[in-house]
Amino acid sequence: MHRFFVSPDGFSEKTATIKGPDVNHIRTVLRMKPGDRVEVIDGEGFQYEVVLAEVERDYVRGKILSKTAMQTESPVNIRMGQALIKGNAFDLLVRKATELGVHSIVAIRTQRCVARLAKESESYRTQRWQRIAEEASKQCGRSRVPEIHSTVLSIEEFCQQSSDCDLKLVFWEEEQKTRLQDIISPDSVSSIAFLAGPEGGWTEEEVDFLKQQGFQTVTLGPRLLKADSASLVILSLLQHRWGDL
């Protein structure tokens, strides 16, 4: 059954209304008609079975048949700060991170970033990443879509926005000793912020600043991982230790 996300204000007691790009997809690609059934997710943990009643040019409205609580979100809120990387690798990273249960993704500008985004391109790229996250959420059965920050942030800005996280980590190729299993965490970890660097790695100046902001340096082992692989390995390890993998 096809699945669509609808904001909470699209629901009434008995109906759900789909708007935006999904309307055209339903009408012209899927060629759905009144009487067809879809799954609708409200982004707040509930899934609805809906039978379509109106398929119009600007909206699709259906009658709610059932409502079910979903249990697909990780118990730990993971905020991923990923330095910009070359080409379209960030697109794939957003998709896979969504599948691994990330809560939010922030693109980071660092001193050694090879990739650069012109200011006028930021909005287009972040909106594209948000659409990719939504599509991935539909495919993997999540009850919410990860938030993609609308602008590329500096390290300083990321630290400010992550100051209240229970655990703050930066994965650094120069760290030789501290592995994730060596991290002593609070009794209860409900939120984690982590940073993964660009192709050129972190500078010592950046790492010193992050340490001052409460970030702990961690190694991913003796082998160097590509920038577009590291975050996925990190997410898997974090979900295994504190999440639901």
C-alpha cells in the first residue's frame, strides 16, 4: 500500500487531506481514484489507513478507516553534523542515515572542506535533501521524517545548537586510543550530537575548539574510512549501543 506523510493540520476527526507534490504523484503517476486505499502518517507516531474520496487537482482527501500507533523511531535522538563532501555523496548519505534512524542532519562548513556550496545554492540543496529524507522515511517505514537544517552551519553554530545534548562526540582520524566502547556516558542517554569530518579531515584548531565545547574525540579504528562511509558506521555504532539496533 502506498504511504504518504501529512502534517497534523491535514487531519480532522474522520478525514485526512493530502496536499503538495504528493497530489500530482497520486493523480498522474499512480493514477489513483476514489475508492483506492493508502497509508497516511502524521509525523507524530501514528499511521492511518485511508480510503480516497476526492482526488482533485490541488488536494486529495480520504476517509480514515483506522489509526495505529507506530513504534519505528529510535529511543535516542541523534543529531548528525556532517562536513560537506564532494559530488552527490551527501544525497546518498541522507538516504542511508534516514534508514538508520537519525533524528536530524546538519551540513557543516569546515576549514578543509573540498566541497563548497554557494549561498544561493544552499536552499535548493537542503530542500532536495529534505525530499530525499521524506522519500527514504516512506520506504523504510519510519513514523517521522528527519529534519534537514535549512542552511550550512559553521562548527561554532553547530555547537551552539547542540549544547543541551547528553553526549557530544567528534570522530577524528588522529585520535588513537578512545573508542566508542570506552566512552563513559550518563546513566540515561536520550540525545547525542556527533560530528564527522570532510575528505581532508579536521584541523587541530577545530578539534581543540570542539573539546572546549564538551565534545569527546573518538577513533573509528586503524583504517581510514571515506567521508561518505564514516557517518553511516558511526550511526550504526551509536544505535547499537544506545538505540535500537
